[in-house]
Amino acid sequence: MNKHSQMEKTGTFTYTIDAYLSDFRGKATLPMLGGFMLQAATQHAEERGFGYSSMISKQRVWVLTRMNIQLSEYPSNDTQIKLHTWVSDLNKLFTERCFAFEDQNGNYFGYARSLWASIDLQTRRPTNVLELEGLSDFRTDKECPIESAGKLPLSKDAGHITDFTVKYSDIDINKHLNSMKYIEHFVDIFPLELYQQKEIKGFEINYITEGKYGSELGIFEKEISEGVYMLEMRDNDRTICSAKVTWQ
């Protein structure tokens, strides 16, 4: 038995809600919590032998494809949270990773499910997740009380809200739009008054294709019921990302 397979299946990581990153209400933002999720996923995978360094040695890389985040509240600045993460499912094309958010009083205030693909660095084509030795050892039936991240329907009649150009601070190591930057640009379209009255309690996102450096992207919106919005990010006529935002 190697040192990786002796590790706990669930990883638990502690983060501080930094005041300088909090919003005007003195609370964590959705992109901040999403960033913690990516950090936890990266560290959990790295410690167990299927992280970035192991994948790069096989000329592969993990790509986030879908995410469903459901939150009952947002933690205040200068507080600590625990983020638990585990692998809940895997097949040839995807692995599903769950998250549970716990505040410093031991109360759970949110859950998330995410879907990841493994792609070949050269061809950018999907590779067989089941070929990753040891990954299936960490799959667990630990409960996550929200639905898996599903496919979001695209809307032909969404209204055009704004445009932005993908710049230096938007991009990741591949010179593509950073996965949290999609979320930042989406949550920025809502007026400040809405954040004073309500909170985003549900956020689902589908990453369809990559936003490239220098490209001009449009954001489109359609309110499908009270407080529920479908959003799309488009490069000309091609949708590169879609999201569903639920305010309460």
C-alpha cells in the first residue's frame, strides 16, 4: 500500500475570510468561496497522487466543466471556515467532486458539486479518467444533499447586458479566462441594491469552451422566474459559458 492510498478519502482545509477581499457588507463573495473550492480540490488531489504535478507528468490536466453551489448564508470577514471535499463518482469522461462548507461554530452553511474532465495537453481532447491509477480508491459514498451539476439550457432570447475584453488579470496558466473570472463577470452584472436586499443562494455554471485572451465577450441575461436568472457568456454567436443564478 503506498502512502497516497493510506490517506483519508475526505480532505478538510481551513480558510480565513480576509477583510480586504470581502464585499461592502463585510461578507465573503461567491468568487472568494469558489476560489477556496479550487484550492481545496487542488490540494486534496495533489496529496492523494492525482493532482497537477502527477497529471502534467502524463501530459494531462484537470478541467472544471460544471458546478452547482448552494449556500444558506455567507460568512463574515475575519472568520474561519472549514471546507470538506471528496470524490463522489467517476466514469470514463468525468469525476464528480463534492464540497461542504462549515463555519467556525460547526454549522454547515453550504454544499457544492463539481464535474471535472481530464484532457490531453497537446490535443485538448478528453482522456479516460478511469486510467488514472489510484483515483478510484478515493471515491466515497459520503452524502452531499444537493443535486449534481446538470446541463443548463441555452436561451435564444436573452437580453444583451454588457461586453468585456479578456485581459491579463482574467487569464490562467493556459492564457484562457480563469474559471473564477467567469463567475466574477456574471455576479458583477447585478445592481448593488440587489445585494443590499438579497443574496445569491444558488449558483450553477456550465463551462462550455474557453474564453481566450484578447477576445471580446458579451454577457446575456434572461429572468426565468422571480429572482432566478439564466446568464450566458458569448464569443460572437458562440456560447462559451452559461449560468443559473437564484436570489433569495
